[in-house]
Amino acid sequence: MKETLSTALARRVALAAQGFGGPRAKSAPGRRHIARVVSRTALLQIDSVSAVVRAHYMPVYSRLGPYPFSLLDEAARPGARRLFFEYWAHEASLLPLETWPLLRWRMERAARGEGMYAGLARFGRERSAFIEDIFREIEVRGPLAASDMDGHKGSGGWWGWSDAKAAFEWLFWAGRITTAFRRGFERVYDLPGRALPRAILDLPVPAPADAQRELLRISARAHGIATAACLRDYFRLPAAEAAARIAELVEEGELIPVGVEGWARQAYLHRDARLPRRVEARALLAPFDPLVFERDRTEKLFGFRYRIEIYTPAGKRRYGYYVLPFLLGDRIVARVDLKADRPAGVLRVHAAYAEPGAPAGTAAALLAELAQMRDWLGLDRIEVAPAGDLGPTLADMIAS
């Protein structure tokens, strides 16, 4: 094993670890394909923005191509065929069911008011009786959303939605309730014993150190190669505890300390990571895709500076409101500001920009990917504004 990897090799290692570059399914992707994707990524981050499509649907599409949304929805619903549950990982995420016992330590700390938002912890201390009232409502009535409690008269009087929402969030953090399913984008909660398979709930719960070590193993496999900060960030593990567990994994030989050209910090290569000579990928990436959600790592691997500008005033945005990187081969070669205008049946390209050194075929490859996305989203056509250095070319290609 080389002591120092080139940036290009590190990039290919990362792509292979995340499930890019292999052949896409010859038939329509099914449940087992989705399970395989999430076994590689370890999580699908959830976000409320739906400018194109909800964030958790995109990483599966980026790796598999078009698939029915219902497959992922069904895999996160109660029943014998459930594959995923929701909890706090990198952020709010869909996770394989087997991860549940590995996060029990986080739930137990949250129940003590540790490791959660300060305002929510304070609410837990000050409104514990109200939280128990909400918990009993779920026990008795079954699956409930926070909005179901708006104006509901409980033993403590009439409940407002905001207080109920805080109570649901506290109980969710503490692992006393979980997402049974979503109604639109709103969580509908139930008790874990009714929403999750008994076989999962009966798994042994490891000690915090053992759970964190396993989470770091999962993170290392999902990264392929990463710094300690990135390994820790994947599941937002406490810094001091993560450092101790990483040292143990190095001692066991599971993590191999290496250098990466241009990286100032120590990197760690997972011992089972693939070191491919080539990666031939083509994908649009969501801003919350695990490949790119750690922005500094994205810049080091791809030379691609990426910031989401949703909360930037329109006049100060550099690239646009909801910008997706375009991966081609083993490089990010362009970025495109997209919106799915569902009432009009249009995939709108507000602007498109090529990266320095993008190959000559970038526009054609991007247009092919946009056409595939249009069909996946059930839209009728693509409309391109001639904005950005790649926009006019795409507009001309659409028009011809």
C-alpha cells in the first residue's frame, strides 16, 4: 500500500465506496437495489426543500437511475418488509434498521437532555408532564402527527400545535417514539414496538464505545478514504470519543493511515476499500448527497467549491437557489440550477455552469441526464434559460 495516494486515486476510492461507477441495473431497479445503495451510503439525509425532489430520493436515483418513488416509501413504512427507520445521524436521515441499536446511546443521552438542541433540552426539563401527556396519547390512540394535536383537549387543557410539536420532537430524540410513516412530508409517529420489527428491537444494545466504534466502521466503509473529522461527521459523533475509537480501529488494522496529495490532515483508508483504475459515472447529485455534503472534503477531492445558496438573498447568489453538481466520469464537471415546475410539467434549468477543464462532451452528457430526470419526475419537457456559461449551449441543443 502506498503511503501517499494521489488526489485522483483518492477521488476514485471515494466514488467506488459510495456506489458510483458500477453498471446500473439492466432491469428496473427494485427493493434489493435500493437496499444495496443504502448499505453503501449507510444513510439518506432528509430535507424539507423540494425544488426538484425531496433530498432522500436523489442519492438512490443518482446511483441507480430511474426507480419508482413508492419503493423507497414502502421500505420506510411499518411491516415485515420495512428496511429503514428515521433518526438523527448526519442530520435527520433514513437509516438501515440494523443501525437502531447503534444509536440507542444517543437516544439515552437525549432523554437526559444531552446532545440535542439546547432549546429542546430546556423544553424537556420544563414541560416533562406535558411530554408524558403527549406520549400517553400516542400509546392510546396509535400513530399521530404533531398537527393531529392542534386544538386537541388533553388532561392538561387545550394543546397548541407548537408545544405538541416540541414534545413530539423531544420524544423522537429520546427514542421513545419513532416515525411510523410520513403523511406528505409530515412525520406520523408511533411507539417503536409498533412501528419497527421485533427482531430489530430485540438486538443487543452495545455500550456507547462499542456502538461508536461500529458507526465509525460504517462511516469508513462509506467514505473509502477520509480524515478523522469526516469520519466523525458522518454520524455527528462527539469529537473526543470519536478520536479514541479511531485510534482503536487503526490499532486493529481496520483503518490504514495514509497521506493524500494536497491534504494537510492525516487520512485513513478503510482496509477493504476498492482502489479502481477508472470510474465511469454520470449523475446529478443532490446538495445533501453523502458524496458531497461535507463541503471541505468535496473541495479537496474534486476541486469543486460548493455551497448551497437557498438562504442567500437572490441578488447575492453566485450560481442559484438549488444547484446540483454534475458528476461525469470521476470528476464533477458542471453545476446546474434546477426546479421541477410540476404544475407546468417542466424541468426548468435556470442556469448551468461548466467547471474549468470540463470535457467537450459535457453539455451533451448533461442534457441526457436532464432528459432522464425529466422522465423520472413525470414531467413533459425541459426549458433552459441561457444563463451561465453552459446555459446557452444547452438552450441551443434543446431548440435544435
